[in-house]
Amino acid sequence: MGSCLEQDVWERKYHLALERMERDERDFHALEEGLRRLALRLAALARGRGDDVDRLLDRLAAELRHVPSLAALEPLLEALAKAVTTSDDPPPASGDPDAASIDGLRADIARLQELLAAVSLRLGDMTRYLAVELERTGVEDREGRALDASVREEMRALGETTLAAADLGSLQAEVVARLSLIDRHFREYREREDARLAAYRDRAERMRDRVEELENQATSLQDSLRREHELALTDGLTRLPNRLAYERRVAEVEREIREQGAVACLGAFDIDHFKGINDTYGHGAGDAVLRIVGQTLARELEGRAFVARYGGEEFVVVFAGMGTDEAWELSLALCATVEKLAFHASSKPVMVTMSGGITRFGIGDTSAAAFDRADRALYAAKRAGRNRCVLL
């Protein structure tokens, strides 16, 4: 939605700028028309000064009937000035009104050349500026309307002055003054636009820094939440998944069995005579036994089954995707591996063994019912002499 709104804004700015350039072009055409009329009036006044002058004036009149280019007018005006200077008529005496008229005409032609060159240069600069400004940023509504009103007023006044001018000198002064005012309006507008864009870039830069800061904070918060989540599901002593993690995993397995008919078994394991280890060697030795046994189970079951510390010295294993035969064999191997571990406390070897109860997680079972059955199998193994597994 934001991109569509932004596109509508830019389209509106584009059309406003296009309309403004069209109005300016009409004003420029009005100015050109006034200048052509003035030139035609001057040409009419200069007729009768000689055949060469009349022929050049005819050519000038023909050029002025359409929109002339400065490149076409300059050589013609130069030739006309030269023809007036080298006229075959005998030079009048000093102070003769005819001589003064010819000198004035030559001066007017030269000044007309300068005026046309200045107007062409100024109008070209303005047109290029408008094109560049449109391409660069578009036109901001309030500032653009103010600029449009100022330029159109100056162009209207310039057109009226051109049509009402009595002589070329006053026209030239008025044209230069009006164009200077238009230049000033453009310059002030450009300065305001530059300041506005600079402020916008500064705000955008600050906003980008703030967004980056917020993104970093969000990433840091996500990392913290992930670590907190991991800690909430991890046993602090053994670094195994804890009881909460087990309950989530066994709930997933229960759903897979119920909905997909998956196969799974559940195993409950307990370290034999763990209370005696704590009483004889201290809780530090008991914690060491829990850590080593937990690490051993995790290593032996990695990628094969899910193991968690259920509480105290008891561990629980979810044999997802395994039948009773495979789960049974793997449980016996776990007990045998724990028996082979070498423990020492107070510089004395300590025998550590583990008992286990295994059960099949049936389709009609709940996770609580399956665990209760595995736990009963575990206690059956303990009653049978420990360091063994029982399948129930």
C-alpha cells in the first residue's frame, strides 16, 4: 500500500511539473511573438535606405514570420548592419536627421542582436533547469505553486512590456530586468529545494540509523529469548533436555502415533544405588556421576533417540520410529556402556550401574500411561537385582 501511495504522489508531481512547463512554454512563445513584432516595426522604419538594405529587410521579415533561430538571425542582422553602414547613398552632413536615423538603426540592430542572444540564453537555461529539476526530485506542491505564480507574473508583465515598448532601449532594459527577476525566483527556489532535500536526507539518515539500532536490538532480544528458551528446556547439571523438553517431545510422538500410526517405544532408566553414592562420597561425587552418565547417554543415542533427565537420578528415552526389539537391544547396550565407565571418588574406584524399563508406545496409549508402564518395568528391573532392563 505504501509503494502505491508513493507512486501516486510522484505521478501527481510529474503532472504538475509538466503543466507548469507547458504554461511557461506558452509564455515564452508570447514573448517571442512580441519581439518579432518589434523587429518588424523596426524593419518597416528602415525601408528606403537602399536596395541591399531593403532586400535584407525582406529576408528578415520572412524569417520573423515563423519562429526564428538565433543561428539564422545573427548572420542576417550582421549583414543588415553592414549594408546600412555601406549604403550607396551619399553620406549626409553631420547633424542631418537621416544620418542620425541610420546610426540609430544600426545601434538598434546591434542591441536587438544582443537582446535576442540574452533572451535565448536565459530561456534555454530556465528550460534546462526545469527539466533537470523534474528528473531530480519532482516539484513540491507549495513551493512549486509559488514559483509558478512568480514566473507567470513576470512573463505576463514581460509580454505586455514587449507589445507596448516605444523604443528598443526601454524594451531591452525591461526585458533584462524581468529576466533577472525570473532568475532570482529560480535561484531562491533552488536554494529552498536544496535546503529541503538536505534536511530530508539528514532525517532519512537518522531514521536509517535508528532502524538499524532497532534491528540490532530486535536481533539481540531474539538471541536472548532463544537462549532463555534453551535454558528453560535444558537441565543445568547434565546439559540434557529437561522434563519440560521431554513432555513436549513425547506429546509430538503421541500425536504422530495417533494421526499417522507411527511406531515408538519409551524407556525409563535410573542409576543404581545413587543415594549410597551421595551418602558415601558426597553430593559432589553424585553430581559428577549424573553428568558423566548423562553425557554418555547423549553420545550413544545421538541421532537415534531422544534422551532427557526426568528428575533426580532418573533419565527417560523416547525411541521414536523403533519397535520393541530394536529399543530393547539399544537399552541393553546403554546399561552395558554405563557399567564399563570408570568412576573414582576419594581416589577409590566406584562401580556405577543403571537399570531400565522399556515399553511399547501403543496407538491407544497416552504419554502418561506409557511412561507409567515404563516406570513399572524399571522398578521390576530393580527388584530383579538391578543393572538390567525389563520389557513390559
